[in-house]
Amino acid sequence: MKTVRDYPSIVIPPPGPKAQAVVRQDAQWTSTCYTKEYPLVVSRGSGVMVEDVDGNRYLDFMAGIAVSSTGYGHPKVVAAVKKAAERFLHICGSDFYYEGMAALCERLARLAPGSSKKRVFLTNSGTEATEAAIKLVRHATGRTAIIAFRGAFHGRTTGAVSLTSSKSRQHAGFGPLLPDVHHVPFAYRYRCAFCAREPACNRGCIDVIERDLFARHLDPHDVAAVFVEPIQGEGGYIIPPPGYLADLRALCDRYGILLVADEVQSGIGRTGRMFACEHEGLEPDILLTAKGLGSGMPIGAMVAKESITSWEAGSHGSTFGGNPVCCAAALATLDLVENGLMANAAQMGERLLAGACRLMTEHPLIGDVRGRGLMVGLEFVKNRDTREPAPEIVRSLIQQAFRRGLLLLGAGQSTLRLAPPLVIDEQDLDTALELIDSCLDELA
């Protein structure tokens, strides 16, 4: 039996007058580089509900870009933050000690996949974790070249954006970027140049690395690392075929190349396991995490095998990385994820994926559905035979859903990403699917 919930509820068409005032102020004073998806002006949140300044209440199905893992204002996370803030707000973890930092580093090192002992460097964000990894892989190997994938997103600072390959505007006007970075095709089965129309993956996108890149352009013994997202996030919620990551691991091992798994978006229980690479039994040399780690507090981490953590004291550091309040939020988040939310993500993820597949049977504009846990993508096309992307449909759907009280985001060329907080339940999940279905009927 459904309980009566006070969201989604649109009491005034957004943006209302209070929201408009904030939007005008923002437009006048903030940097022009910010991307605003729609005029949502948040006042508060609770669980999976977000309320704007005009009293509209929304069902959040994007979790602040997969950040609000435990929902908004989870009492255990809030209590941990308050307790830590009352003790002290800051001491530099690069130079001094405190319990929360040591505890979080041990926790992450033990949670990371594989039996190798790990060491952890704490950051403020996923981008900073990428930057740390770029430095460490070059230092540990004495090599300079880095391989990343088309469609990848690793951040937007200079080193990280050199690995990013999701949108050209993220590179435009900022060159020269980091040298010796090489991009290769990702295992994007729906649009793969090697096997998109084949009954099974033929690993052509891995073979081409040796057959073309290594044979013609780049000596593999000059390559420090391969950076890969076990599930591409910004690139379109793309899940590689089973065995792909293992083959990539084997390729790296053949040439002494380090494998870096960027789990900034896919980690911390989102896929029903603590880290997405666990689904494939993969132990990377370095694992990156952030986003959902602090339930919204700014914290990230680079978790590296001890055997490659060879840099000396002072060779890298951070004034604010591993802030004590953020560490407290992360420890509380990990407690919640391990003790129920990860299992909920797996269970609700099955329901969400099944619901998305039903939508695909009813709406021919959906060309592909893919997902793992609460990380599900619906790719829209103009025609299922030609598979021509339909980005305008995704944009219209997102705006239509916003006006009806559902918060969504796109990814890739024409994919709708579904990534609600891990606290989502059946009723809210079904409500979101019903709203998407209704919006698609209207758009059709």
C-alpha cells in the first residue's frame, strides 16, 4: 500500500519569483563557465526530496550528479558532521595527525578490491584524485605516456582534463594540455566500431591498442598507466562487456603498465557493490573515489597499492584534502553504505533496470537500456535501425520532468542517466518511472 508523500509537488511553475531573483543574481556575478541544467534553486532537502525556494518539492533522481549517496540530511551523517565541527574545523592532514583521517584511510584501504596492501591519499574532489594519480604513476614507473578512453571524464583541471574526452568544449582554448596522453575506443557495445552489430563483443577495441597504437605510434614500455572508468559516467553510463576489464588488466600486465580505475561516480555502493570493478573481480593498481564518499561533503581519495606508493614525503600534498569534518561525513557514509544502502542499491537497481526496459518496449525512441545497481542509462535515438542519437529528446525530457517535479540529468550524446540516492525505495522509484513514461507520451 502506497503512503501519501508530499513530493513531487509543484505549487508554482518553476522558476518561481524567489528562484528568478537568485537566478538573476547568479547570472550577474558568477563565472560564465558554470553550466546550469535548469533553474532549480534549492532551499533544503530530505531523503530523496529537494525543495526549492518557492516551495516546490522534487523527487531527485540524479543525486546531485551521483553525490548525495545517503540522500539529503541523513541524520547519522548530519550528526557526525556536527560532532566533528564542534571539535575543530581544520588542521592540515599533510602536516599533522588526527583520528578521522587515519581511520578513513585505513577504512578505504581495507575496502579497496584485492588482497594487496593499499595506501590512501585524501583529496577535496575526484579531479584532485586524478591529478594525484597522474603524478604517482609517472613517479612509480619512470614513464610518461598515459592511455585514456574516448568518452571518458576524469575532471577539468589541466592534467585531469587532458585525460577527459567527453566534450570538446572542455578542451577548447586551454591548450597545450598535458603531453603524451593517448585516447583509444571504449567498449561501447551499442556504438562500437568493431562489434556494435555483432552478437557478442569481439574485443576489437582492446586488440586495436596493440595492433595500432603500440605497433605504429607508441612503445608500450613508455606507457605509465591506463586510466579507465569501470562504468563510463559522463560518457553515457556505458557498461563494458563481461571480461573486458580482465582483458585490459592482462594487457597492462604484459607491458608493466599500471591500471587506474576511476570510480569517482561508480563507487561507494552505487552499483550494488562498494566499487564497480568488484563485479568483474578486478584489482586495479590505483582506485579513485569521490562524489558519494562524503554524502555531499567535499572529499575524494586515491587508493594505491603500497608497492607503487614510492614518492617521498613532501612530493605531493593538500591543505584541505581530508578535512576532519569531511572525514567524519565519509566514515558515517561508509557505515550506512555497508550496513544496508549497498544492498538496497542492488535490489532497487534490479527494479529500476526492469522498469527502464519496460519503457523501452513502449517508447521506440529508446534505443538501448543498460545499468548496474542505481546507475542506469537510457539511450535515445531517432530511429532504432540507424541508431542516430537524439540529444534533443533527452534535453526536452529533462526539462519536461523538471516542470513536473522530477530531477533528471543527461549523459553522453543522448543518454538519460538515472542515479537516485541510495536510500530510494520502491514507491519513489515507481513514481519516477511513471513520470518519465508520462513525459515521453507528451513528447511523442
